[in-house]
Amino acid sequence: MPCHNPMGRDFPDPCIPSHEDRKTEWAVLGYLLDADPDRLTIPEVSRAMNAGKTDFGSEDAVERAIRQLVGAGLLHCCGGFILPTRAALYYSRLAE
């Protein structure tokens, strides 16, 4: 009978990439909601989120988070700028 937890890890495991991706998505969305109505490009967001870091993985994580948030309808790409959608802004106001 196979073990459902062969590595013996406690759940939730913070080393699982999807957990880190979700944290990055929350951070990127929060940053852009706080920056609204300023218009920022993907490189500007990446530089702000990765201040002091120079590794590819950190930059890639921010870009991946932006793609996921655009796909989910929470961010919108317009002329090279990344903007929160009306739905994201509405949620932000409700959460306050």
C-alpha cells in the first residue's frame, strides 16, 4: 500500500513552488493596488519587488505572477503598462 506522504513532510509545505507563487501573486497585486493610479511597466514592478536581488528566479517569479493575475482577470496589460482591473480595485475597497 503506497504512502500518501512518502517524503514525510508536514502540510502545507512552504517549499512547494505553488505556495511561493501565491505569495508572489499577493505581493504583486498588493503593490499594484497601492500604486494605483500610477502606471507601471513589468520591468518597473520587477525592479521594485526585487530590490537588492539579482537572481533570475526572483525576476521570473514576478513575471509569472503578473501573467497569472492577468489570466485571472485581476490585472490588465495596456500599452506596456500593468494596471489593476476594476474587479481588483473593487475587491481592494471591500477589503479595507
